[in-house]
Amino acid sequence: MSEITKYTEDNIRSLDWKEHIRMRPGMYIGKLGDGSSADDGIYILIKEVLDNCIDEFVMGAGKTIEVSIQGNKVIVRDYGRGIPLGKVVDVVSKMNTGGKYDSRAFKKSVGLNGVGTKAVNALSSSFRVESNRDNKSKAAEFEQGNLVNEEELDETSRRRGTKVSFIPDDTIFKNYKFRNEYVEKMIRNYVYLNPGLTIIFNGEKFYSENGLKDLLEDTTNKEDMLYPIIHLRGDDIEVAITHSRTQYSEEYHSFVNGQNTTQGGTHLAAFREAIVKTLRDFYGKNYDASDIRKSVIAAISIKVMEPVFESQTKTKLGSTDMGGDLPTVRTYINDFVGTHLDNFLHKNAEVADKIQRKILAAERERKELSGIRKLAKDRAKKASLHNKKLRDCRVHLGDTKNQRSLETTLFITEGDSASGSITKSRDVNTQAVFSLRGKPLNTYGMTKKIVYENEEFNLLQAALNIEESMEDLRYNNIVIATDADVDGMHIRLLLITFFLQFFPELIKEGHLYILQTPLFRVRNKKETIYCYSEDERKEAIEKLTGKPEITRFKGLGEISPDEFQHFIGDDIRLDPVMLDKSMSIESLLEFYMGKNTPDRQKFIINNLRVELDVIEE
């Protein structure tokens, strides 16, 4: 029997606020990441500061917010009331300290737990807060949560408000980089939800007059809308609805008190239910729920008194009550949609007719596919019994009790050797591996029927658990891990085509990535450097003394599991797959996957020549 570990008073530790945040950052900001994903920690830090600015706007104080990111430094300035000068240090360095416990001041606030800016402070190498009010100014500076300078109260002519600047600590956020696309999306959501608010980001102005209607117009190609957006507003609720002409699955944007609830929650479940019930009642037909919601693109925003979220990052609403004298979330949303959507359809017969024809077309397609879908599900179940294609992980997205659910990743690999290397070196708690057999089919222009008939796509869909709804997605990150050669690039393109054709919201919501693995290994007896480009290879050769050994990795299968641990662990490099706002999905697919055109040939020649030179060296 092994010796029992001693357990004495010496084993008991009391951590102060900043030590606990730095030791367990996931409890406060979700996953860390390097900035390649929209829900990485560095963006949560920005959001926590912005949430305070938004609360000021909601309370009628300050219509403009200025955000600047230069390198790794973030500056956020609002023109609200300013932090009470005697509490400037406390509100950013004492846990459970803030003004939002007083519901008279912040009735429908996002941040209610007095943690937000403390987490930003503790996780930043440098943090400065300045408050201006009553013609006086007070500022304090911190390093890793430690107060290093508290300025004396001073007279000022500056406009009232609060200014926060910080640099995320690179000992916690490794090799991070801000991507303006993610920051812009966050800012756009803030202005959609707060008409009349102006946010200036790096000199560019963001403003919305029509709220969620603007959101759908900006994220959906106008030509793909079956009918003009239905826009309905109430005291504590706003919804926008349309149907896509070409998209197969449902797509929702949901918000609570200005917070983007990317994992939905009680309000989104009630909204989806309300759409089905209202349309069934309006048409007097018991249509299947999936037929009614097929191709729906919609957004909902509600305001709740003291909302309860299922995680610190507030991505899923758990509240069942609206608060005050209002009914439950479910009843409130059902009543609102049932009344206002029904009224709209009675007044707009042409839109009502288009929706019904869309439902009937979905019904016909579902019935045509019913036999195929049943066989496909049976195949997927049998495959999972002795599954060589999917090596699953223990944690899954949506497991709100597990702090690592946002880290869940599915690697899609080609061939047994590559999947074997990743499988042996992965984190079995959060990383799963799906192995492709051969090149996927080009699905451009095909119908959903092919998803069930093609074994690879059927099993991939089953692994992701996305047939019925994106809410059931099992992994937060879907990573295409193919060889860095011409064949590997072709497989990437075929997989992206599949997702664009049938599950575009996976890309729109930032779930799809390309894994970057090194092209070269340069080493001598003392040091090994992995290089991801020709330039990095040249720099490594110059750095290492003597004549270093240079290895060109021709495929993922050539990288040993021990080495692979570096490339899918803390040092993972992911390139997010993002949509070009200037082109519709149909236009993108036609350009890349349609018949060859001179324009595409010219694009390939101009953009791939350098990469292919490196690959074929």
C-alpha cells in the first residue's frame, strides 16, 4: 500500500482575489486561447469593460464609447457618469464590489456579480483606470492586479466618464493576437441592441437605428431572403425574422440584456417554440416543427431583471422568470410572438403565403428523405458501436458544469496515419478526432439528400450532432487538419464547401478553423525550431549555429505524437474560416467550386504560387 500523503495545516492556503483569478482564469473568462476564436479570453476582457460602458448608456448617461486597440493595448473610454471617485480602486480590485447590486441603479444590467473588471485587472500585465466626474479626476494603475500607483484626486476639465486601458498578460494568454473582425462583430452587436449608441473603434464609427433588423440585413445577403425582415418590438423584447431561400438549417442570434447568448438558453427555446405555435395556429395546420423552422434566420433580444446565466461568460440563459410582475420567460415570449407575428401575417398576406409555401416544400423534402434519413441514422449508430472514424472526447459543448466545454475540439483528419498521430497526442478530455477516408465529395449544387447518402458526410454530421439544430453542437471548435500540400488544400476546400452548402452558420458563428502545422523542423544538438513558412525556416537557420539539420514535413503522419503535442496543445495555431461580407454564400461557392473561369484561374495563380513553391520545395 502506498504511503498516505500528509494532510496538515500547512496544506491549507487562502488565496487573495487576484491570485485566485490568475490561478483559475477559466472560472471567470472561460477559455484562454490566442485570439483565433471569438470566445477567446482576450475578447472576454474587452467585453467585460464594454459591458460597464453599455450599462451607463442604458441608464441614460453617455451616448458614445471609444475603443482603441494598438498592438496588444486596449483602451476603452465612455462618457457616462464616471466611477464614484472614492471607489475607483475598490471597484477594480475588491471582489463583490460594484454598483450593480442596487437594482434601482442597474435594473437590467449584464454584469451583476461584481467580478468583471477585477478579472481584467488580474489578468493584465498593465491596467489603468481613470474616472472623471464633478470636475475632478481620479486614476490608479495596476500590474497583474497589484496596485502600483494611485494618483491623488485632481481638478480636471475633461468630460465626465471612465477610461480603462489594459494589456493582457502574455504569461497567461500565450502568443495572442487581437483580430479586428471579432472585435468589430462584438461592437456591431452592441449597437444593434442599443439604438442611438455610437461606438468608435480605431476611428471607424458603428451605429444602428433599426436594431435587430439591421443585424439580419448586415449578416444575410438580401437576395437570399425569401421576404423582407419581420421586425417586432415590445417593452422588454425585440425580434426579427425571415427565411432563407437556399439555407437548409436554422440560424438564430440571441441576446439577454445586451449579452450575446451564443449557446441560447430558456429565451431561445421559447422563441423557437413560439414561432412554431404561432404559424400552426395562423394556418390552422399541425405542421411539423422542423418544416416550419427550416431555413429560418432570426434574432431575439430580451431584458430580464437580474438574469441567471449558466456560466461566468454568460453564453446561456438559465432564468425562467422575467422578473418583477412579469410572467415566465416562456409565457412572455409566447404571448408576444403569438400576438404580434399573427397580426403581421394577417396584414401581410403575400409574406404569409411565401412562408406557407416554404413550409410545404420543406415537408415534401422531409418525406422524400425520411427513408434515407432512417437508414443513415442506423448506419451512424452501428458505426459508433465500433467506431474507427470518431475517437470522442469526454467533455462536450453545452456541458455548463464543466469549465472546459468551450475548449472542445473536433479535428477532421485525412488518413489513418495523421489521425493516429493526433489521437495519441490529443487531450482526451476536450479533443476528439474524426478520420476521413479519401477525398470528400464536392457537394456544390447538391441537395441535402447527399448528406445522408454519403457515408463520410452522414457520419460527420452525426459526430457533430447538428442534424436537428445547431444548439446541439457537440464541439465548440471544428478544425480541419490536413496535409500542407496540394491534396490537403483541396480537401480543405471540399470540406468548407460542405459546411457552406449545408451548415453555413457553423462558419458564421466562428466554429470552423484550419490547423496550421509546421512545414519544417530545424534543429541542432541544443535547440529545435519548428517553422511554419519559408521565412521562418531562413530565420531559424541563421539563428542556430553550425549546420543545422532541416526536415521537411510532407504530411501530418510524418510528425511523431510527441512532437504533435506542441501543435495541438498550448501552442496550437488556428486560422479561422471567415465569410467575405461582400459576397453571398452562393457567389462564393460558384466562384470556388463551380465551372472553371478565367477569374478563378487568375486568382489561384496570384494567391497560391508562393505557397506551392514552399510546399513543393
